[in-house]
Amino acid sequence: MPFNPIESVKAVFPGEMMNKMAGILGESTTNVQQAMQGIIPSVMTGIILKTEFGDPYDSFNLSKEAAKIEIPFNPTSLAWWWNTNYKGIDYLKSLFGGKTSDLTEAIAGYSGVSKKSAYSLLNVAAPAAYSVFGKYALETNMNVNAWRNFLEAEKKKILNHLPAGIFMEGIMGFENMAGLSEKFASVEKPGKRRKSGVKWVLPLLIIVLASGVIWYFVIRQEPAALPIYSVVHKTAPKETKVKPDIREEKYSVKLPGGKLLYVKKDGIEDQLVTFFNDPRSKPSRRFPFNFDQLKFDEGTSVITDESMTQIQNIAMILKAYPKAKIKIGGFNEKGGDSVLNSTISENRAAAVSKALKEAGTNTNQIAGAEGFGSGYAKYAAEAADSLKEKDERISISIRAK
């Protein structure tokens, strides 16, 4: 039986697993199934175009790696989904980069799931697609040239599975990839063709233009990200007053040994240095120090690149106070699945602990990491988002100084 990439990836997600994912995400099974119908061909198209327009060796090696690590798609337990060692997010980023949020929004609109759920499903589908391609490459002993030829042969078939409504409106005047095929197909008039050689022209034209559209959407690089201390302002209904950039509010704190650390005034770094320098301050089991420049990829425990500035600052402070010992606590807002809230908060606390150690913190200075879920949330599930956001945090408890 010939290898069918689309059906092979679909087979990774049987009905039982769809039901499990729907339950965890709080979505209907029908909507999750609809989302996967769009996600699977979108992710596979990304792999094809990454190979065609990017580095074929990179996509080839990623696929083989995914196949070898045996990504644990277990239909009876999805605890691995939020495991900090899970590499789904890495595979997704390698495909879509800065366009991931656009694709997430398109999937959500197409299927009816939330953006958060769409992002989580993409994180699962990306390594699954890489793994399916990789296993076939290993089984058939492909080299990189054979890999490119194989994907080129599968491209048209996979493009045909892209449903309407997935890709952004307005790109090159077409609403989506399915609409692109239909629009060009409508040019052909009924009746017999005069020349048999014309048969190959229309499909080739569709594929070339389709590749160009997806390349624009998927591969084209985003502008460089703003610095971590930039401020995003919401527009006021009547009068908009632009606040000064937070970078203007940064000032220096002096660490033991004379080293200067440039931070945000009253931020967590400023608070910690003040605490360590105050002879009256006492260690406790409370978690009063909240990270204020720390963010994670939506719905995951993956720390964003721009957040590493604050991680490195905290590591420098701890190295400057070698007797200090801290514990990391993860907290979540009320609402949703309590088990999921606890798992995410625990994984995020562990991710911060790991990042601090990798940034040079002495292992003995971190007393542990614990997730408390929504157990200490102050605001009700029905409260405004601006209030609930205060309950979703990563905090530090100073156990020794």
C-alpha cells in the first residue's frame, strides 16, 4: 500500500485521543476534529515549504530526530503535553516562526475552538507530522535529495487537503488556498482542449502560485521583536496619552563587588536587592516577589526569548548574594480545569528554576519549584481579565539570605 502522509498523520490521532484532547481543552470533540482537519495539512505544508524555500538539511534532520525520539502520543494520557521536556513547541516555531500567531488565529476562526486551544493543538500536530515524515525517510533510507524529491511529489496532494478559511484573507487577493485552486480552475472553459500539451500547464500554475502565497504567509520573516522594556499601549476611547518607554525608568542598582545592574525601578530585581541589603528583612515561606518581565508562550511552560533578560538579572543577583536561597512558586487564576491549572503552574515554576540554573545560579541556592494552581487566587473566575492576570504569576520566596 503506497505511503499517504495525510492519512498517516491522521492515524496518530484516533477518536479516543480526540475525545481526550477535547476534554482537557474544554472544547467539543467536533470542533477539535474540525481544527485538526485544518492543522494537519497546514503543518505538513509548512514542512514542505521549509524544505523548498529554506534549509532542506534542517527539515530533513528535524524529521529524523522526531522519528527517533518516539514522541509519546498516548491516547490514554496526555500529561506529556505540558511536560517541560516536550519539544512540540520547538517544532512549531521552526515551521512558522513569527507567523504562528496568525495561523493560530486562522485555525481558531475556522474550527470554533479558542486561540489557546488552537495553539495547543498545533503544538501536538507539528511533531506528529515531522515524526511521520521522518519515519518514512528512515524506513526507505532516504538522503536529503531523495527527501526533497519525495516532498515535491507530495506537495500537490497535500495542498489539495487545505480547507477553505485557513489562510488569511487578502493575501494576493485570494481568500484561502482552496479558493485559489477554484479561481484558477474557473478560467478553464468547457469542451475539448485543442492541444494535449496544455494539460500540465494549469496544475503547474496553481502549484507555483500556491507555493508563493504560502511562502509569503509562512516563511517570510517578521520584523525584529521589540525590546523587552517596550510598552504596548491600548487606545483610549477619547484621548490617548502616550506613556514614556519603560526604558526611561530603568536605573542602576549596585551589587556586592561594585557591579551595576540596570533594571526597572521597583521591579523584582530592585525589590530583591533592597531585601538582601536590608538587615531587618527576614526570610519566610511567603512568595512576595513577583516576576514582572516574564512571559511564556501561550498555554505552555516555554519561556519567551525576551523574558530571559530578567532571568539573567535574577541569576546575577543570586550569584552576588551566595548565601541566599530561594524557592520558585507558580500560581494560576481561577476558572477552567483545576488539574490543568495546577499542571501548568508547576511546569512553569520548574521551567524558571531550570532557566535560572542554566543562567549560572548555584544549584544549592534554589530550594525547589512548586505549582499551586489556582489555590491562592484572589479573584473570582468571573472577574475582569485585568484582575485575573494578577493571579497568574511566577513568584519567589526567600528562604535564606
